[in-house]
Amino acid sequence: MPDAPPPPSRLPLDWIAASLRRQRTRAGLSLSELAKRAGIAKSTLSQLEAAGGNPSMETIWALAVALGVPFSALVEPPAPAVQVIRAGEGPTVHSEQSSYTATLLSASPPGARRDIYYVWLEPGTVRDSQPHIPGTVENIVVSAGRVKAGPEGEQAELGPGDFMAYRGDVPHSYEALAHGTTFVLVMQHI
């Protein structure tokens, strides 16, 4: 059976724009200062705040880290009382550097600091992840395929049903060792 391609990006640009403006204002940062801290062009940030462009996962992560907020704070829409996300739906972003695709399933509710993602990863590239906000812990449960994941020098190979927890506030990576690798990622922000 051939591997299914990853789903297309469904970035909620209007949510991202509103969230960026809200978080940047909350932090008291100018466009120039936030762009500088995130290592992106001011014009790129301005375009994102105007709900334009097609931001990569790396750009959104860089902005979240520069703002000191979870990734989900920039891409999660307001949730209804009962929420169902069908397979292949939900805010999805792709990496520019690897075959890594993540769909946000659940952002931290008020008073909690955790996000849940469903991740697709294909062999051939490594998804190197920069440190997230201080105190972040990542938990993964593999649902299909095989993945090598974890902090630099402490990676472990995991298969279906395997669980791993590790610091997400240090450089870490994910590498698919089999086609069709998927896992659930629970990110805790302590």
C-alpha cells in the first residue's frame, strides 16, 4: 500500500495575524523588535500580522519563542464547548527543513500549559528543533512506523506504542526510520 502524502497546509492566517498582534502588544514589542528577536525580516512579520504570506513551522516557532508563548498561542482558534477534529483536519503546518508535518489537536486550556499535536514524519531528513520556551517537556507516543527522537546525544529509537518524555527547552530532533511514521506529541509548558 503506498504511503499517503501529508495533508496540505491549513494555516488559519486570520487567527495567526490576530494572535501575533495580541501577543506582540501584550509583550510591548514593536514590529522591528519582535522581528529582530525572532530572526525574521520585519516585512515578513508585517505581512503575517496582515494575514498574508505562508509562514513555515520554523517562522511560527521562532515568533512564539521570541514572544515567550507556546506555539499554539499563535495558531489555535477559539474552541467550541465540544470539539471534534477529524483525521486530516485541524491547523496543520509543515517544516521547510524536513518531512515533518504537525496538526494541533488541543492547545492549553486556561490555567494549564500543554498542547497536543499529531505528527507525520517521513524518512530522508531530520527535523532539528531549536529549544522551546524554558521549562518545556515533550512527551511522544508512536502510533505507526519508527522514529528516532530526543535531545542531542540522548535520542532513542521508538516503535508503535512506545512512549518517551524529554526536555524540549534544549536542542532536540525527530527522524523517521520508516515510511508513514506518525506520533502524538504532548508538549507541556511548566
